Amino acid sequence: MVKCTRRQIRELKTALRWKLPAAQRERIQMVLLRESGMTQPAIAAAMGVSLSTVNRAHIAFNHGGIKALKPKPIGGRQRENMTVAEERVLLARFAKAAGAGEMLNIHDLKAAYEKAIGHETSNSTVYNLLDRHGWRKLMPRPFHPKRDLAAQDAFKKTIFQML
């Protein structure tokens, strides 16, 4: 079934000589095979793709010409739970305490984040969020909260006698 003019076919054939992404080259070939008289199921079998892929390539060419066969750029954060602006709003609640010199508790932030997105997530997701917004890593506590100073002093006095 011929739908292209001779000029369009000539443009498609010359476009195959250009340095193109593989996906665009395949779509051009699909259109050229249709112009040679092959049916869409035969094109799908020959190219090793599904029938819907062939149909989409033909429809794209019919509506936008050779430029429409160019693959769409993906980019961006594909698996984001929140937009960057939503993350900024969430961190603003914790920024006041952090600005006052208090340490940020990752468990509190993680609980608020999970409540906002509606499901559980890992600690690394929260640390990546902090890194994305320029927050530095949390500092470890300088001492154990249940430390025994008397036992530490006694150890310091007796360790040299043992050596």
C-alpha cells in the first residue's frame, strides 16, 4: 500500500545513509518496507518487532514526516516518588531545627517521607534526597548515650598495668 510520494521515498532512502540512532533507522526501514508493498504483519515479523510498533511508526510518519520517526528523549528521574519541589517543601519542615544547630534524625525524616509518598522506602532513598538538596551527611554522635564515665576512667587506669 503506497502512501508516500517519490520525493518522500527518496528522502527516506538518503536518510538511511546518515548517522542515525538505531531506533530511528528501524522506523525508516519499516516505512520503506510498507512502500515496497509488504503488509504490516509481514513487516513486524521481518523486523522482529510487534505489530503495534510497526503501526506506531507508520502513523508517526503519516502525521509528522521523517522528523516524527526520531526517538523521543527519555531523561529525567524515571522512578521518582516526589518532584523536587515537593521534596523541598518536605525538607523545609526539618530545616528550621537543623538551622538551629540540632541534629536531624533520619528516622523522623524517613517516617515523614514514607507518609508523604504512601509506602515504605529504604534509608538510601532518604540519604539521596538529602544529597540532592545539598544537605551534608549526618555526623555520628560523639559518645554513646549510655556510657559509664566511671568504668571508662577505671579502664584507663588499669590498661597500662596489664600491658
